[in-house]
Amino acid sequence: MSATPLHLEPRVAHVPTAVVYCEANFGAIDGKTANGLVRHSEKYRIVAVIDSEKTGLDAGEVLGEKSRGIPMCSDLAHAVDSSGRVPDVFIFGIAPASGLLSTHERGIVLEAMSLGMDIVSGLHEFLGDDPVFAAAEAEHGVHIRDIRRPRKKKDLRLFDGRIAQVACPRIAILGTDCANGKRTTATILTQALNDRGIRAVMIATGQTGLIQGARYGVALDAMPSQFCAGEMEGAVLSASEAERPDVIIIEGQSALGHPAYLSSGFILRGSQPQGVILQHAPARLIRCDFDGLSIPPPAVEIRLIETFADTRVIGLTINHENMTDADITAAIALYELELGIPVTDALARPVDELVEMVLSAFPQIADGAETPEPETVSV
């Protein structure tokens, strides 16, 4: 009688569990890091979000989307109790304009460290450089990860023109303002293309995308300006050489016409995209965090982008904050008529419209697509 073969389950790498702190900001503009992590995270399994104003709700439903099974908790103790164990990681999920911790927030971070949780922060303030946090890190045997910390200057890269060697199309998702959904649209588009057998890679350019687990990218707004274009170029080159993708999607930052931020300029110079998708929030009239600055209409930003760089805007995507479904439909029709380019909403309209926007501009992308394997249905 032959022995029964031993069935070994494949090893699954441990995905760290994480609680995201977003007090009084979840679902709002300054809560964009927490919002993004609830929608998508490859690196962490989000088990709770801290925002006492929304206690008892589901994080996905707070965002106006499907339930994610992620509870909103009143404080860290509630989050730990809800998770059934101390999560592996505490992520600071607020992106304040100051980039700094308040006194109260410092206490919350230290509390998490005392419980044995690693800390992930995307702030401009590097927690690992703070003597109090450094002492707590050593005392509790935890690790602080400052996402925005650039490499040492001797290791940073200057632009050298090798971007011209990248064979596949590059598409940047730019916008008319900060925090208006550029990263979300880039993430959705990248996933949708891959689902159709088109090898797409996303380049992250901000702290949230890197926390979510993007394999390629740089926190551009923390980089010395001399190296921004070179580091951007280097991220695209790394993705191209390692992945041999059919298309590279580049997350945008702020807006080219925003007087306070220059990130979009470095993205355009460093990655030199052949196409741009512009993200716009029609119901937002004033730039976030800048009460005296109005947002220009998309046509103005499009002219600026196409004047500044050798590229073309291939489509417009809508951020539907403070809009009804009827408002979205009306805005899509209006902008398509005015701009003469396709318009959609990555979250509120079928994702096929977003994919078609890209394929109509770059039909060669589909030529190299792999045919997806047929799904096996277990009965």
C-alpha cells in the first residue's frame, strides 16, 4: 500500500497588522494617508482606524464606499481591544500642512511604542531624530520608520537623461490641487490595467503611496531640489529595468500651477511622461489649506502643463467630493464638450472608462498585453 502524499500548504509571508491614527480627520483632506490605506494597502493589514468622532462606524462606509470590515475606534486602547491583540504597527495617518506632531499626538505615539508597536510616520518631522522617541525606540525594542527621510546626499541621483532609454509609455496623473485623488486614480488605473493583462507599474511620489507598499518611488517633497528630477528619473528607470512593463503610471503631487509647491514640475522633468491625466474636483473652488487661492479651471492647468512639458493631456478624471451622481454626470458632459478629451470618475464610474482613456491614447499598450489565464471555479 503506497503512502498518502503529504500536502504542504504554501508559505504565506506575514503581513503586519496596523492601526491608523487619524483623529478628527478621517474622510477629510488632511486624513488622506489614512483614507488611502483603508482603500488600498499591500504592505499592511489595516485592523482599525482611530477617530473618536466616527466611533462605531466602518471605515469604508465613512468614505462613502463598501464596508471594509475596519472599525473606527475612539482611542488606541479601543483599537487594541477591537483587534483582539496589539497590532504590529501604529501608522500616523494625518497629513497636516505643518508636517509636525502636536503635544497630544506625541503622547499617543509614545503610548503605542510602550505597547511594543513599530511606528510608521510620513511627517516632515523625523521621529527617529527626536531624543525622546529614540529613547523609547531603544527601551521598547521597536522600530521607527520615517517614510519621508531621503537617502544621504552622497547617494542621491542627479538627472542624466537616461529616461530617454525607457521604451514603454509613461503616464502621469497630475491635478489642479493638492489632495484631490491623484494617487487613488493612479492606483485604480494601475490595478485595472494589470487585471486586463497589461503590465503596469506605479511610481509613488508621496508618503502615502510608499506606506501602501509601492515598490518604486520617492517622497519628492522631502528631497533637496537639486536631486528631485534625478531621483524621479531613477525611480522610473528602476521600474522599467526590473519589471519590463507595458506602461508606467506616475503619481502626481499638488498642481503645476500651485504657487506653494514645485513637485509637479520635477515629476514632469524627471519622468518625462508622454501623456497626462488631470484630476479635478469641480466642487472645490479654493485650494486646500490656502483660503486666498482659487483653483483655476482645468483648461488653464492643461495649457500650463502642455506649455511646460513635451506632453499632452489625454483625459480628465473627476474627484466627486460634495457632488451628487447627477452633478458628476453633468460635469463629465460639460468638460468633454469644453476640453475635447474623455472624462470619467475613477471611483464613481466603471473602471473600463479609465482604461479606455489610456488605450485610446496609447493603443500600442494593448498589443503587448498578456492574455489572462482563465479562472478555475471550484465546485
